[in-house]
Amino acid sequence: MGETSIELPDDGACAFCAYLRGDRPYTILRRDELTATLVTREQRGVPHLLVIPIAHRPTLLELHDSEALALMTAVRDAARLIDQAYERPGIAVWQNNGKEANQAISHLHFHIAGTLDEGGTEWGKVREISVAETDEIAKKLRTPKEEEARPIRPSTRLL
């Protein structure tokens, strides 16, 4: 991808890359060669997940075709998990590119969130929940078959 007019946030070292490397604890619900699904600590829906590419890609514009296909499949799968486990009346999906679009971390990520009881998702400030709480959300989202196959292990959290 060539030059772009998109201005990225000045967020320093990439938090998502640190989570994927295991440098910082975070709940990783699913991971494959191209994508990871995370349970965010800033719950703006019931629940709120993030789907990211494994490779550091600042925006949608830098994706390879194989990554784009894998990401869309992972977004769909995350929405299905929310629907099955939480039975929300709606599911919101959004993605921001650049500071002017409210992108806060310069690593491409899709938000997938079950709607709140009053509808929509929370756009204001939300409490940051603990990794233990995000681990519990991951347990509820995982199918019984996935739960049986997954060993119990400390956080860097591929749950």
C-alpha cells in the first residue's frame, strides 16, 4: 500500500502487538495464523469483543486480501458467539481508520458488541474491567467443545 492521507494516533508502542506477544496480560478468546479475537477491558456492549489481524496493520488500507477475508470471517464468528451466548436483540460492528475517525490504537481492529438493554452501545467513558472479568466473559462465549479442549493456564490469555 502506498501513501495515505490518514493521520494515525500517536499511541507509542502497539498495545495489541504486546498482548499478542504475551508481554501484557489480556484475554485472547481465539487466535489463528491471521487473526485474534480479544475480550476488551472497555466493555461498551454485552459483551464487547475486538477482532484484530496478527500482523501489525495500522488501518484497513494496509490489509492483504487473505487478511481481509480472515478478518471478516472472524468478525462474523465473533458476532455468532455473542448471539449464541448472550442472546442480545442486536449486534453492533464498527471500525475506525485515523484520528479523525476516533481510532485510538494504530493497529486495525473491529469492534463487535451485543447491544445494551436500552439499545445501542456505550460511546462515553466506561470502566476498565479486570482481566479476571474478561476471562469470565471468554468462558461464557466459548462452546463446551472448545472449553474441554482448552487447558487452564495463566494469563497472556488465550482463553
